[in-house]
Amino acid sequence: MTAAENVCYTLINVPMDSEPPSEISLKNDLEKGDVKSKTEALKKVIIIILNGEKLPGLLMIIIRFVLPLQDHTIKKLLLVFWEIVPKTTPDGRLLQEMILVCDAYRKDLQHPNEFIRGSTLRFLCKLKEAELLEPLMPAIRACLEHRHSYVRRNAVLAIYTIYRNFEHLIPDAPELIHDFLVNEKDASCKRNAFMMLIHADQDRALDYLSTCIDQVQTFGDILQLVIVELIYKVCHANPSERARFIRCIYNLLQSSSPAVKYEAAGTLVTLSSAPTAIKAAAQCYIDLIIKESDNNVKLIVLDRLIELKEHPAHERVLQDLVMDILRVLSTPDLEVRKKTLQLALDLVSSRNVEELVIVLKKEVIKTNNVTEHEDTDKYRQLLVRTLHSCSVRFPDMAANVIPVLMEFLSDNNEAAAADVLEFVREAIQRFDNLRLLIVEKMLEVFHAIKSVKIYRGALWILGEYCSTKEDIQSVMTEVRRSLGEIPIVESEIKKEAGEMKPEEEVTVGPTQKLVTEMGTYATQSALSSSRPAKKEEDRPPLRGFLLDGDFFVAASLATTLTKIALRYVSLLQEKKKQNSFVAEAMLVMATILHLGKSSLPKKPITDDDVDRISLCLKVLSECSPLMNDIFNKECRQSLSHMLSAKLEEEKLSQKKESEKRNVTVQPDDPISFMQLTAKNEMCSKEDQFQLSLLAAMGNTQRKEAADPLASKLNKVTQLTGFSDPVYAEAYVHVNQYDIVLDVLVVNQTSDTLQNCTLELATLGDLKLVEKPSPLTLAPHDFANIKANVKVASTENGIIFGNIVYDVSGAASERNCVVLSDIHIDIMDYIQPAACTDAEFRQMWAEFEWENKVTVNTNIVDLNEYLQHILKSTNMKCLTPEKVS
């Protein structure tokens, strides 16, 4: 909108690279030029008028020399021109020249070309001068009977617009359109006519719908959509009409159009809360999710299902559809699957949990058989977590789930394996009857575990819950199998020495033909010594971890061996076997210490790991009852306390969720009556009784004023001063990672400002998407300029800039007004979210949160460097237990 007093419906963005043409040159082109020249001149005239200039001298030129032309491009441009050109005198009277234009409109409405007729009818929808429209009414009516549907449907729109703005010009419009609708066959024409009746004469629309309500399924989708809209409005205004139209909505659920099915399902839910209606709507939503290929559509419809679930009365109905909801898992999109699994988990009950677990187990097995996709590992992780939650809520299902999930402890995806391990740890602590099964399965997959983190967790579980002599012996066997030949240092040295001498052999490499600098050929053969080196992956897993320098797993192994050795001593009375088992455990620890001090590992053992292993050796050498209690009882009690706290937290969150759903009304709460509720200026409803009560108490503050985020005025930033020639202020709208600046620019001078440009720049990780276009401001005129800014990181940013402009008719240089800075706060676009402890640790490792400081020092050892820093700052502290 370029001027405050002129309304413009068509905006044309053209860069102002060159000087605008003069009025004389335009007049010559429009009067004496060919069709091409007249077309270009008319385009320039339109752009100049849009920029705020008045060209009254060209009006008669265009009427005389351009209006009679039959060129289609000229006619389209003329429709834009007549839309924006001033049609009245300063005192509000219609210009005399417009009578000639009106006659041209009438001829175009009778033109044999249907495109020209239809375009003219669309143009008439934008006219606001009743004097221009009145002579054209017979021609507009006649267009309702045109043979082409394009003309008829635009004639309906024109009649609707004229009736809405100037009812006296066509008072019988509803009756006329109703008769037209009864006889019309084209779907688009019927849709426009029915839409007009909905807004102009709802009773006639209902009468028409009553006559054809049984044929609604045969209508086109565009007409079905407006029928759904009418039924929604009527039934909400008059609830007694629901029984009359609810069967029609049921029928529209079977429509071939997805849009109609979606709207019909939403309308059905609002009209009826009967279980059959909710089930039909939910089934319709599920079918839409499965059949639609667009993932955005799937997510939108899933959100509607989730909204249905929030209603307590609807939840029981949706529980019967859990298996149908799980069909959505066939969609490859991870976000859709995530929402589907969460919805199914919220709806699961004792009646359908068994079927749910069977489906999820099949999905887990499928993830092994499909080719690796970037989301396959994440999907498997989601399935594991869902099964975990099902087993916690329904302990009877744990026995069916655990054998399948424990196969994934050896998975290459560490995140999925970690989730399985967490589930197994919780299950073995809570379900005593499953401990033997879990230990047995753990021993089966123990040797195949590839991740050191999972290996440590598996060691802890085996050491904590192996309670029989046979299981303890099996753990020791698996540890020795995973460790390989011991002592490790001697066996590794022997292998190196043995592979260097007898197995080394000389082979002759293949001959190669080479080209010398002279261009002649030369042959070359090479002798090479080869030996079949033992591949790292052929090593036993635990031995590989240790040789890679990961001795934290050795500390875990020492703790596990200490636990099972102390338990073995308490279970067996034979002193010889006790000593043999304890000695074997101590031998394993000693050989690991020896390896850590040698030069074979890639990284030496840390002091903390040495202390832990040495402590375990000392405990086994003394075997005191106190240490036995600490190792075999206190650890399990700590896990029990942690799981209890976690369970209490989950129960508390579930209780809060249920409290949110259950709307409780206190005995002294006021009752809201719809008759006392009126629409305010924001089209929302306010309780007049409540407002009156607040006024009586002296508190007339509205909610919008009380909440600073609800008022736009609190987001307005003043950019220039009131005494500046150009006043500017900006409304900052933040939507996630997009920032929209709506800048109001006011010309406070009596001059026309040309090429008025808003120049912006950003500081921080903010990016200006596009440069705002220049515009022309008339004296005391105003305009709104929008600028989009993208947020690239979680940092505060600053937007600054200036406004530059030229004064019309002045020979001075460009003027500049500097704008105040706009500070973008990080809290405006950061939303709170939740994540698990494992996800937090993973993200903490992936993102560099700490500020790194470069240090130049000759000290090589990290512990020594830290002690040096602490001494230099006169701080007394103990030696760090572990620095990683």
C-alpha cells in the first residue's frame, strides 16, 4: 500500500535501477507507438502510479489510443491500470472520463472471447464505485448463462462481491444464485454459488442441501468441502440440527478426496462425542496417514489423533485402534514413526499390550533384515525404548521381550545397545523371576559385544547378579575367552618374535612396465618380504580394548572378578577350590597391571585404574566380611535407590499429566453462561460478568495487557527520533528460527522522498534473507517494509542499519537517517525441551560447549601440569583421582 488514502490491490515489485521516464515520452509512446511500445509504456505508467505519482494527463490518452486495442496483453494490463488509477475527483465525485471506461467494461462483458469476459468479471470484484457498476448489472447477469464455465463461475463471484458491498444494485442476488445452482452442472460453478449462499442467505443454502443430501457423495470435492463448512456452522449455531446432517458427514468420510475426509472427520468429532463417531473419525485419520505420501500431511493428521487422545472419554475408544495405529510404522519417515510409537504407548492397556509387543518385536527383527539406512539405527533405538516402557508398565511382558532385545547388545549402533543394556539392568533388578533367564542370555551374547561401553555394563550385570557356582564359573570362562592367552605381555612378545622369523618369506612381486625419460620401455621387478600379520579384529574383544589403551574396562573387570570371587568363596566350602578361583582372578588383574605398565598398549594405564585394580587385589587377598558387604550388597542397594527415584519421577509426571486432562471445578468457581459472553475486538470471547466483577473491584486490566507477550506494543522498537525527517519503528516477530521485522516508515516532511531504502546489517549469527526494495513516499505518507532474518546459532545478535532517500526535485546528495540497534535475545527463539541422560551426554560430547584455551608449556604429563597450576595459585588439594 503506497499511499494512505488510496487503496491498492495489486503490488508489482520492480527494481528502480534507472530514472523513471518523463510524462511526455510516455504520452508519445501511448499515442503513436506500435502495440509493443504501447505495452511497455503502459507497464511503466502502472509502476509510476504504484509508486505514488499522479498522472492525470495520461488518462484520456489511454482511453483514446489504448482502450480500443484488442490485444490480450494490453487488455490484461488495462485491468491493472483501471484498478489503481484514481477514479474520483478530490471532492469524491466520479470522473467524467470513467463513463467511457464503463462502456468499455460493458463491451468486454459481451466479448466473444471467454477469457476476456472472465478476466473482466474478476476485475469487477475489486471495484468500489457503485456508479461504475450500476450500468453493468444487466451484462453481469447475462454472463450467468454463458456457455463456458470460466465465465459463469466468475460471474457468480462478481455478483457475490457486488451484493456484499452494494446490496441495492442486485437485491435479488440470493434468489438468482439459488436458481442458478439448481440448474448448474459444473462443479466449480456450483461451489462458488453454494459458497455465496452460505454467506449471503444460509437458509437458501440449507434448502438446497436438503434437496440433494443423498447425492452429496457424487459431488466434486470442492463442493463437498463447502458443504462440510456449512454443516459445521449450522450445527454449532443450532445444535438441534446435528441429527439432520450427521449422516451426511458420515457419508463424506468415504469421499475419494483426502481433504474432504480430513475436514469431515474433524467436523464429526466436534458434532458428536459418541464412541461410534469418534471411532469412525479416528479410523478415517489412520487411513489418511497410511495412504498419503506427504510426510507433512502424516504429521498433521497424527497431531489430530493425539488431540483426540487428550480427551478422557475418547481415550478408551482409541485403545481399540492401537493395532490400526501401528500400521503407520510402515512409513519410512523417522518423525512419523516416533509420534506413532509414542501415541501407541500412551494408548496401550492390559487388553492389547500383548499384541503391541508382538508387532514391535517383528519391527525390531525387520531392522536387521533391511539394508542399512541412516535412520535405521535411530528407529531401532525407538523400538527398544518403547519395548522397555511396555515391560516396565506390564511386567508380564518382560519375559517375551528380553530374549529378542538382548541380541542387540552386540549391535554396531552403540546407542541402541546402550538402551537395551539400560532396560536389562532395570529388568534384572525389578523382576527376580527373570534373573536366571537374563544371565543365561547375557552369557550367550557376551563374547559378541563390540562396544567397550556396553562391555563394561555387561560385566557389571554379570558380576552383580550371578548367584550360582555354575554361573560364576561361566563368567570366569567367558572372561578368559575374551582376554585370550595370559600373561598378556609375554604372549604378545612371543607372537611378535614368532611371526618375524619362521613365518617370514620372500616373494617376487609382479613385473611392471615403465616408460623412461627417453621414451623407451624398462621392466622392473621387486622382492618383498611378507608375513601373515594377525589382524586386530582377530583379537579377543577384551584383549583388543586393553591393547588400544582403554583400561577403564579393566577397572570394571577387576570389580566384577572381586564380586564373583567373594560370592564364590561364600558359596563353596572347599578351601582348595576357593583358593584356585581367587588366584585365577588375581592372576587376571596382575597381568592387566603388567600390560598397563608395558609399552605394548597405545595408551598407558592411568593412576586411577591402577588404584582400583590394586584395591581389588588387596580385597581378595584379605577377604574381610566388611568388604564383602560393600561389594555384594551396597552396590545393588545403590541401583535400587536410583531406580526407585526414577520410578517416582515417572509416576509424578504421569500424575501431573492426568491432572492436566481432568478439568476440575471448585465449589466456589463462577459459572460461565454463553449468553453473557460476547465477542471482543479480537474475535475471542470474553465473559462480560467477569469483566463487570473486575470493574467493580477496581481491577479493569485485561488479560492481554497483563501478559506482556500478548501485546504487540511491547515488541515495538523505536528506530528513529520523532524530530527526524523519516520516523521509523519496528515490530519484531520471532517464530522459531525466523525473525520478521515489520518496519513502519513515516515521511514527516512536505517533500516526496524517492528511492527510500531500508538498509540493514547484522552482527552475530543472524543472516538477512533479502534486501528490502526501495519505495517512494508522498508528503506525510507512510509505508510498511518487511525484512526476514534467519537465526544460525544460539547467540545474541544485533540488527542495525539506516534509511537513505532522495528528495524529489532537490539536487543534493542522498540523505541518511541512522537507525537505533535492535537487540535479538537468545531467549526469544529458544524453546524448552526434554531429553534423557544418555542423549544429554551424547549431545554434550558432540557439541563443543567449553571454551578452549591454548596453553604453551614444556610439561608433558597432564597430572603434573595440573599440580603445577594448583601450586602456582597457592591452592592446596589432593592428587586428582583420574584425569581423562
